[in-house]
Amino acid sequence: MQRVVCTALSTDGGPHVEMLSKAGFDIVDAPRDVNLYDPVKLLPYVKDCVAVVAGSEPWPESLIAACPKLRVLARTGVGFDAIDVPACDRHRVLVATTPGVNHHAVAEHTFAMLLGVARGFPARDQHVRAATWLRFSSPRVMGRTLGIVGLGRIGRAVATRAVGLGMKVVAYEPYPQREFCEQWGVELASLDDLLSKSDYVTLHLPMSPETKHTMNDKSFARMKPGSVLINTARGLLVDEAALVRALESGHLRGAGLDVFEVEPLPASSPLLKFSNVMLSGHLAGLDHESHHDTLEMSANTIITLSKGGWPAEAIRNLPGVRDWKWTEKD
């Protein structure tokens, strides 16, 4: 029986278990007491599998090459920068994602962080826990300008919520849906203009060589004094050393970060010292509904491919390839 390993969070079982079992696969969870972000420690659990329902753990070529039966890495989410895609191309391993299932979750998490930082958390929480009854005011969010960097599916979900909160919305997007912008009153701007006029800047770009460190010393210098950065997209969009400098100088009022240059975030990270920075562990897209749907879509992708289908909307590599076969590694 062909084995599928789930490295993504699946504490409630999830729909993928029954789906893959009915399709004839042996579906097992990777152990949760192992550091799955360490390829050496992950290898013993995936070396004989044909597919992985993957989380955000890295997949370097050394790990991919050590899994001779591997056919599909089905990533539960839309980001796949932790996967060595050229290596997957060379080894004829398909990389798949789950587009269209978690944009509402990410948008809600974005605003949880934005509103938290705007109202002075985590410092307010820490003061009360320390029995320090410190009261201070903070700027109202309504009426402020939100700059959305990347107006794809997630960025648009953020925009509609911002309008509902009474914010002015400015967006940078090379290929915008102009009808959407007109309907919701979204102003399109260059990145420089967006940074200079926004009270809050939220990142929703994909990761690529062109977008790496979009936020750097120059970018932070262009932001308004007292503005806030939110990143629920990809960690490498932000030069963390530059962010630390912008926070230390007081130029930025705070930040909300769900993703980081190195994950998990090292205990030595200087970001941990700031009481005006909210942190979470790469889980913005994880609510009950998106969790169910992304596991279901990942399983369906694996099953479809095993039966000779080609779910093009989910596949992210091997462009133009149509002679790929599930059995070619057997």
C-alpha cells in the first residue's frame, strides 16, 4: 500500500484521512514531538512515502532526493517558498498548493494583529500581568490609511474589512482588478507613495527573488513616522535587521508578525524584546474552516494525480509538462 505522510497540523483527524484511506493509501501523521523543520529529523518519517500533505516545513533538495518514491508535495496553504522547487523539477516531484481556501482566515488574522498593535498590545496585557496599572491612549483606527502591498485574493479580503472599519485603503498591485478597486474605493499607488501615506502597511505579496526584502532600511525610512507594519504573508519579504532598527529608533510605532526569515523564530531574535510587537507562529491562514478545506483540497489533489488527472489550478511547478506519470518512479 502506498504511504502518504501528513506533516501539516491535523489534530482533529481532518477530511484527508478518510479520503486518502478510501482511495487506497496508507495515511499517517508525522509525530508532533519531532522538529519537522529539521530535514534530518523529518527524513525517517517521509523517506518511503509517495506523497506528503505538507505544512510550512522546509524541503531542501537533500530531503527530496532522499525520498525516491515521492511524487507529490501537497502544501496546505498558498506559499511554497520553503520548498526547493527547481529540485522538485529535477526529481519530477509535483508541488501543489491550496488556492482559494484561506484568504478569509488570513484577512481576519491580519486585523487581529493590526487592531492589537493599534490599541497598544502586547504592552497593555503585560502591564496588567505585572500588576502595573498603566493607562495610555492610542490613535483611533477609523479614519486612518491602510496600505495593502499586494491586492490578490488575500489583499482584497483585507481591503473589504478595512472599508468596514472606516479606513481609507491604498494598494500597490501591478495587476489590479480595477472593478474591485472602484467598487470598494481602493486607491492604487506606487509602493513608494503607499509607504509615505499609510498609517498601517500590511504585506500580501508572494515570495520571489524580486520581492525578497521588499521591506528594508530604505522602505522603512519611507514609511510615516509612527506607522505600523503587519506581515502575515512571507517572512523573507522583511529584512528583520532593518525592522529592528526602525523599531529601536522609534520610527515605527509597532509591528505585527506571523512569519519570519527563520522559522521557528529563534529564541535569540531581537524581535522578542519589543512590547510593541505582536508575534504568532505562521498560523494566520489556520481557522477551523480553512483548516478543513485545505486538508480536503490537498487530499483531492493527491488522489486526482494518482488517477491520472491534472488539477492545474493547484500545481505550481513543471510548467508545460503533460507527460508526468504517477508510476514513473515505481
